[in-house]
Amino acid sequence: MSYCRFENTARDFQDCLNALEELINNHGVDEHGDKLSKTEYHAMIDMASTAEEYLNTCEEFIEMIN
């Protein structure tokens, strides 16, 4: 739903960031001792690329409306 897209995604993105920080702090495993699956690893890499593109596009949008 477009009216809550950014709100929901912001919470999910923060959850992913928290999980990644947990993996870093626990040397690559989560609180249950699990590592990222191959598909989750590739999704994490894809998210990093998308996040960079998002930042650039967000800056462009902010400049446009100001």
C-alpha cells in the first residue's frame, strides 16, 4: 500500500540492519548460531546496491522539492 510503503519499509530495513550488526558482533552467526543462507547473503548484497541507489534518488528528490 503506497500510503504506508516508506513507513513499513523503514521498519523492515532497520530490522535488517540490526540483524547484520548482530551477525558482525557474533562473528557471522545470529543469536541462534545460524549463518546466512546463500540466498539471504545474495539478497543482502542486492540490498546494499539498492540502498546506494535509493540514497542518490532520495537526494535528487529532496533537492527537487526544496
